Amino acid sequence: MSNKKGFTLIELLVVMGILGILMAVTILVINPTEYLKRSRDTQRINDLNAVSSAIGLAVANGDDLAPQTVCFATVASTPAIVCNSGASTAPTLGDRTTAGTAGWIRGVDLSGSLGVLPYDPKNTADMFYLFTSSATGYELDASMLESAYYTYGGTSVASATDGGNANTGAGCTTTVTGSYVSTCKYEVGSNLNLIP
């Protein structure tokens, strides 16, 4: 009769099976995909608030906000939309420069407050930032919010409480079917009626 101490193969397999079940349940409860979406939405909100503050500071320091007849976007393949009561055209691509001439923010110099202009965390044809301005103000938009936390039915419906003009429908989704989704955007600025 052998007097060896240790675990049998069956005992080890049972423990590994229990640990596997606990890990699977933990991952389902945590839902890391939703947390990544939520962090990108939080970045979108913070980016637009920072740019809006920089525009407000530039205007307060005497910089004029030049009226635009089109929208400026962070990606080139954005769908056509009507901006500032102009024609329905695809937004003009802008880069990250802050001088007010080539960036996606035009008509105001933000180089005194921002190093570079932010881009949407995904920056794709359906996730991008928009800007336009008029004689009465400006508007910045994050084209979509993607997390359940910030969209309709979520805990913090940012797009419904931002004061914008197209945020009242319950149809806020994260899919694009060839046109700009105006019911699921986050808007900041001094005139939130410039981009429909």
C-alpha cells in the first residue's frame, strides 16, 4: 500500500472545471465590450467639451468665429448632410491642426489652448466629429454614441440631455444605413441648430 499525498487527476479536472465556469460567469457579468464602448463614448464627450471650451476661450479673447457654409469632419467618407442651412454635401475633411485653416475646426485659431484637435476614438465613416459655425454661433457633434449607458434606455442619456435639436426619438441606434443618424449624436456649442 502506497502512502503518497496529492490530488488525483479527477480532482484536478473538477477544480479546473469549476474555475472555468466561474471565469465565464464573471466575463458575462462584467461585459468588457460594453465597457470599451462606454469608455469611447466618454472620450467623445470629453473631446467635444474640451474643443468647445477652447472655442469659447478664443472668442472671449477677441478671435472672431468665421461663418462656414459646410460642415467639417474628421473623416473623408462621411455621408452628405445639410449644414448651416446650406446644400446637402459631404463634409469637408479636416486634419488635426489647430490654426483654424486646415483642421476640422475652421474659422477660429485654437493653437493657444489645444496642441492638436482630437479625433473620434474610432474615426470611421459612421463614428466621427463634425463642426460648423455661423454668425450666431457654432456646433460640434459626435456623430454617434455607441454604449448602452449613453444611448436611449441607458443610465446617462447624454444625447438627450445635451440641449441639441435632434435627440428626442427613442430610435437611437448605432447602425448607419447610408445616411447621417441624427437621433443619436452628442452636440455641444452655442447654436445647436446648425447641424440637423
